[in-house]
Amino acid sequence: MLEIKIKIMKKLLFTSIWISLVLLASAHTPVLEKATRNFSRDYKGAIGAEWQPLKEGGYVCRFTLDGVGKKAFYDKHGNWLSTVAGYTESKMPKDIRRAVLSNYYDYSILYVHEVNMPGKSAVYMVQVRDKHTIRILRVIEGEVEEVRELEATE
């Protein structure tokens, strides 16, 4: 009799855990579905998409598009918030590269972070270096602004 009660209790426990997991998963599904639908529409040809929930709510999707690593952020309702891309000089838009090098012609471009947000111009954070200095530049609509200067080490 005791064995039967234990089996019944195990089944009830297993069933309640399973129901809780199903309810938890379904609570997030509509948001993730909206985010993935928006992602599929906006990033055709993306490869290696990996989704992760954010602590504050919402999701981030890491992926590659045209050889560039990107992260797309979505809010807790599945709406797109921003995309951050990181790449080297060879992937830079030509007009941004020209704007940087026309002001910092003795520097080499180390890395670029491109930030896109709805309704705003793209922001490019560009790291440049000469023999002695690394500079962090912000480029918006072709305007170059120095944000930070660091001493370069050999």
C-alpha cells in the first residue's frame, strides 16, 4: 500500500512539474514568436542565430550576416530595440571610413562597433591607433567626434 502511495505521489509531482514548465514556456512564447518574426523580416540571410533571454526581460539574438557578427536586442514585448555589429576596417561603410581617415590620416583603424536603433541614425564607435595613442571616435551622419584618448602600449 505504501509503494502505491509513493508511486502516485511521484506521478503527481512529475505531472505538476511538467505542467509548470509548459505554462512557463507558453508564457514567453508569444513574445519570442514576435521577436523571431521581426528578426526574420529584418535580417534575411542571417546565419547561426542564437536566442537568449535578458535579465531585465526581452531577448538578444546573436548571429552573423554578410560575414559580420551582430547582436539584435528585443524588449519584453518582442519589439526591436537595437542592433550592435562589430567588424574591422574592411567591412566599414566607405563614407564612414573616409570621414575617419580624413581627420586621422596617420592612424590605422583597429575596430568598429556599429549601433542601430529605430528612428535614429547609425552610430559608429571607431577605434584608431598611431604609434603612441589609441583614440575612440564616435561618428554620426559623417560627423567625427573624439570620445576618448588612451596611451598605446607596444
